[in-house]
Amino acid sequence: MSAPPDLDALVHVAGEAAAEWEVELGEPFALSRYSYVAPAGDDAVLKVTPPEDDESDHEADALELWGGRGAVRLLRRDRGRRALLLERARPGTDLSSLPDDEATAIAVAVGLRLWRPAGIPFRWIGDHIPRWLDRAERSDQEGRELVPLARKLHASLVVGREVLIHGDFHHHNILRAGERFLAIDAKAMLGEPEYDVPSFLRNPRGLGYRMELRTTERRIAAFAAAGLDEDRMRKWAVIRCACLGADEGEAQVLRALVGC
């Protein structure tokens, strides 16, 4: 999303949905930047996504398919308002505070629950990657010099289209719920599990973590041990980070991952 959402509009819609569903809203969560996300009573969360966030169009459909296996449960939805009432993960702490190997093992286990066969109504990532790379190339974001390499790597892949992927799979979107860990904030599309790994490789962001080669290689090895293709993870890391932006240090790591 290139422009900030209209927060006042999202608050208004959230108030309408909360009144209709007879839930009391608390203060919005601090980490919700693009959507309105707030507690709705003790055991639920109300989320409203802005219309321009098209990557979230099928979040509710994915949650219905997952049915609480690896992700929070969908309790109610209002398609017109883009409002969701979701299970609240408690205590809701994410993976960012855990030792790296433990956080990675949990992410692998959660991913294996989420990556399952799916079809309609989900869209295919292969239809979107070229547009995202074009947008990155035209932008002034760091890492846009990776775009030519990313295009070459993307052209070398026959991108899968039969597996439901999370789309924003990283430490801050995997929360503790009692004895379980559950994913939130899916940008669900059809693709292949390897597509989801790069977001995890470059996180947790904002907490002093810097992407470096040894840790990145160790994380890739953990996902590969669970059955993911190592070469495809490396290629997707360059492609995804070229789309999203990468600083100089990240770009060096990414080039090293693919031997460039």
C-alpha cells in the first residue's frame, strides 16, 4: 500500500460493525498500521481493512479454510464493510522475543498447518509479481537495484498455483494462544510454501535485528528440513525483497544467497 489509509473512515466502519455485532471495542492495537484492529470484548478482535488493501481481499476466505488450524478463527464477517470478527490470541505475544532457533521451529510448524491445497476464490501470486516488480523499479525505495536479478530469477521459476499461502508470514504475525501458536493478518493467495519464507528471513524488524548470512542460512535449512525446496526459497528471498525494498546490508545477504 503506497498511501496511508483513511483512519477516520475505518474507525467509523468499525463502530458500525461493533454496534451490529453487539461487541464493545477497546483501544486499537499499536502495531496495526494499515487496518483498524482492536479488541472486541474479552475473546475477540475486530478488524477493518481499507478498500485499497487488495492483498487482504481473501483473508476471511483463508481463515474459513484453515478453521483454526494454524491461524485464528473467523467468527463473523461483513463483506461490504470489509470487517472481520476474529478469535483473539491470548496472551498474544509474538515470536520476536523467543530465541531464534525456537522461533524458527515454531514458524515451520505453523507454516506446515497453513500450506494446504486450495483453488477458487483465491488469486495466483504469479499474476501479481511482475506488477510488484514494476512498481518497485519505478519507486525510490532501497534495493530497487535488485529488480533485474529478481526478474531473472522469477523467469526461471514455474510458480506453483495449488497451495494456499499466508502472504505475510513473519515473527510479528505468529502469536501465542495458550499452548498453541496461531497466524494472523494473512494476505492469502495461491502459490507455493517457499514464497512465504522470505518475510520470515528478514524479521523481526524494528527490534534491532539485522539480516545476516549465517542466521539466514540456518533458518533456510530449518524450512528445508521440513520439506521445502532450498533453491526456491533462495530465489524467492531475492524476488520478495526486491518487491518490498531492501537496505544495502540486506541486498548483500540476498545476493550471497543466490551466488551473485
